[in-house]
Amino acid sequence: MNEPKSQSTGGTPDAGSLQARLNRVRLEVAAQQSRLARGSFLTAIIGVVLCGLMAVYFGVFYKLVSDMLTPKHLADTAEDVLTRRLPEARRALEPQIKESAPTWARDASNSFQENLPQLRTRSEDLIMKQIEKGLEHVQILTAEQFRGFVQQNRAMLADGFNSFRDPDKAERFLGDLQLAVESSMSTNLREEANELMRVLIDLNRKGEKLKTGQGLNSEEALLREILMIARRLEAQEGEEPQPKRKRSKRPAGAAESEEPKTEEPAAKTPEEKEKPKSEGEEAKPKKEPEPVKKSENN
């Protein structure tokens, strides 16, 4: 029994060295694993911290940007920028506007003059369309009035058509028909006259408003400006340019041959004017009245 143990123990130096090596390898592997675990843990912690910092940074940045992009903040910022830049822009634009104002006015006047025939034709077309609409409305009203007249006087018309055989009844029917037509037409004419009076009053009121230029809306102000420009252009077209007189060329010696101009007497004082006048009145003899010649008949 002891021999095999001795044999096994006899081979222990090689096994012990191998076991020691295995133990060292295990220890090194465990150390490497622990180092890797610590490194991965630290890496995870650093990553989490960095992600948290980035999240905080982007959150704060987003909040700042979102606050800056609100309509109120944008309006305040734009107002501040315009308030600071407006005087500079005004000073820069004033000379350009002063230089370009005559050109703009001339171009606007030329364009208005060029487009004046088109505006006139358009206004004429618009007026004609309105007149046609009014005529159609009048025709419709006339047809409706005729229908109403027939419906109101149906019995009288039926009796009148049946009474044409008797001359007396026919004359009475014609008289009644004339009275009915006159009464109906007088009512319609009165309504149309009232409507026309309202239209004329509105036109006069609008004309006075355009003349004074007070309390006008945008359309009325534009219409007043157009009328003023058209009136100014009409006045300019009515003024004809006077032809310039050409100076006649005279020879050098002609000036000497001309008659000398009589010098005008110097202006006299009021006393001098009154004195000769009074003396002249005394010196002049009074004219006797001429005798009236009698006519041969007398």
C-alpha cells in the first residue's frame, strides 16, 4: 500500500509546478477580469454622467431657444432692432428719396396719362353696364306694374271689352280706363321720383364729402385723388403755350438812324401837380355854351 503512495509522491515535483502555474494563471485571469470589470463599470459611470450632462445641456439650450422663439419675444426683439436701426435707415433713405422723388412723380404722371384712356373706357363701360341694369330693372318693374294693373282692374276690363258694342258704354269704359291708368301711373311716378330724389341727395352728400376731404375712407380718398389728378391734367391740357417772339436782327448803323426816344418827364410831387392844374384852370377861358340849332320844322 505504501509503494504506490511513494510512487505518486515520487512524481509530485512536476505536478506541483504545474498546479502552481495553473494557480498563477487563474490569479492572473481573475485579476484581469476584475480590472476589466472595474474598467467597464467606470466606463458605464462616465457614459451615464456624460449622457446626463448632454441631456441637461440640450434641455437648457432647448428651453432658451424655445423662450427666444415665442411670438412675444420675437416681436420685442424685432421692435428693438427696428428702433435702433430705423434712424440710420431713415438718414440713408432721405437723400435717395429726395433725389428720386421728381423721377417717381414724373413716371407716375406719365403712367397715369398713358392709362387715362383705358380708365376712361373702363369707366364708360361701367356706367353703360349700370345704365343697362337700370333699364332692365325698369322694364321688369313696368311688366310687373302692368300685371298688377290688369289684376286690380280685371272686372272693369272684362266689362269694358264686352261693352264695345254700345258707344255710350264704350266711352264710359275709356274714361274709367284713363282714370285708372292715370292713378296707377301717378303712384308709380311718385315712387320713382322719391327714389330719384334719394339718389340725388346721396350724390350731393358724397360730392360735398369729396370736396371737403374730411372723414373719407380709403376708397373715397383714392377717388378724390384720382379726380384731382384728372382735373389738374385737364387744366394743363387747356393751357396752350404762348409762342416766343423772335427778335429781329438789325444792322449796326440802324440804331443811329432811329429817332431819339423822347424822355419822359420826371414824376412831379403832389403840390406841383395841383399848382399847374389850378393855374391852368384859371388861365383857360370858360367856353360859352353853343346855341342849340333849331330844326327847320320848328
